[in-house]
Amino acid sequence: MADLKGLVRGRDILRPFGQLDVLALYAIVSSELEAFLGDREISSRIWLKERTLLKRGSQLPPLNVKEMAGDVTFDLLQVRAKMGLSEARANLSSTEQKIWSYFPPRKLCDYFYATNHEGQGKEIDRIFYDIDRPKDMPHEKAREITHLFLQEVMADDQFQRFVQGRPFVAWTGSSFHIYLFLKKKQKHSFYVDEIQYTEKAPEKGFTAKWLEAVRTRTEIKLTAGHEKKPGIITIDPSQTPSGKLARSPLGSLHMSNHETVDGVSLPVEIDRLQDKGLTQSLREYAPERVLDELSRFSKILALAETQ
């Protein structure tokens, strides 16, 4: 993939041949995501004018990160700028056709993956939290909650027996994601009993315990679970189970609509979460700058415990 990065250097990475195409960016960052994603199925969300369209391995032939990193070429990008899929199909490999279907040219697309693989009720090897920030709330409040929540997680000796290594944090382009890596795979029931949060049983499990501890340390309004409420940060673990999706922790564009990129996902050093003003610096990243600093972000990814 170093060759592709060199070939597109100096070009607009989202328009390498004049036409909008996210594939060059996603192919380059995929080479740094192979250890983190492993064989987890890749998904995409395609932004159309009036709706979004989800492509995923439970409905289509599965796509993996090695294919993204190894099968996207400079020639393929040139073809995509000139032709549609139906016109080019005869000269494409089956993998190239599959990649094209997931990430069509001339469309903005998010880069997602199946957090604990596709399929329902499977074992899990990582826990995933979305620190969901309402649009009307300052980004820095999400940083504060992420920092406080992680402090509670890391200080919980009872929970630490289930995990290995340090937690991993990613900036989504708008807020933060937290990953906790399990020492051994756990049944789906572990998520239900210990991680899932429901208002019917608000005292149940680790998430509830950490939520209550954080509430005593901040005046920011927060809750947990999947339901989003105006003016309240939501600590949401609901994308943890198999069959659920997470945003790629590196290089995924974040969109406000089908025409507008308003951020890009990045791995974040945990120690930086205590820095006031962190979110302002993260919001300044454009895709080209991400590629310029790719080696630094790769080192942060390498610190994550992968399964």
C-alpha cells in the first residue's frame, strides 16, 4: 500500500482524478488497520441526498481489511473516475467488484466494521462504548466524560480481571469511542449481564456502576444505553454484540450530510484526554493530514490489545 500512497501523493486524496472517491483514503488506512480489525467484516454507509444506504457482510459477500489494503490499485482508481460499475465489470476481479459495491465512487461513505463479527449471539472479545454527544453540546464535554469514565473503568479491580492491556480510545470526528479488550472470549450473556444498560435495571452491571460514579464527579448531564436524549451525553455500549457495527478508529470520514465532511476518525493517546482543548486540535484534521501523520497513528493503534 506504500506504492498507492506514493502514487496519490500531491493529489486531493478525496478526488484523486477530479471526481469524488473515498476509496484511495480507505485503502491506505486499511494497511494500518489489519491487526486491529483482523477478519472482522467491513461495512460502509453510503450517503445519498435523502437517505443513507448500509452495505455489510451479513447481506453481501463479506469484505475484509486485507482485501481493502491489497486489492485497491492506482489503475482501479483511474477506472472508477471514468466508468460506472456496469461498464467496467467485465475487466474487474470479483474482489474489485465487491469493493466497488461497498464504496462506490462519487459518493461520501463512512468506513465501519462488525465490532464482534457479523451474526447474532456470538462470543465477544472486545467491549465498545460510544460516547454519544448531542449536536448542541460542546465537543469538550464529551472529552471530559470520556476521561472520567475511563478513570472509573481502569480503577475497577473487579472488572480488571476480565480485560488485558490498556483501553483504546478513538476520536470519531465528532466525539469519542472506547474499546476494552477481554482476556478471553465471553458469551453474549456477559454483555447482557455486565455491560448492557437498561433503565428497567439501572443498577445492574459495570456500566451502571461507572455511570453513577462519573455522575458524582461532573455537572454534565449524562445517561447510558442506546436511547439518545437532547442535551444529555449518552454512554452507549449497544454496538458491542456480534452483528453490531463500529466506526473504523482510523481514517473514516464523518459526515453532516451527503455533501459535507465535518471530521475524520483518529486514534487518541489516553493521556491526552485530560488536555483541555484536545477536541479543537482533533477537529482540525483533514484526510491529507491524517496520511501525513500515519506512522504516528499507527503506533497508537499498535498499543491496542488485538485479538
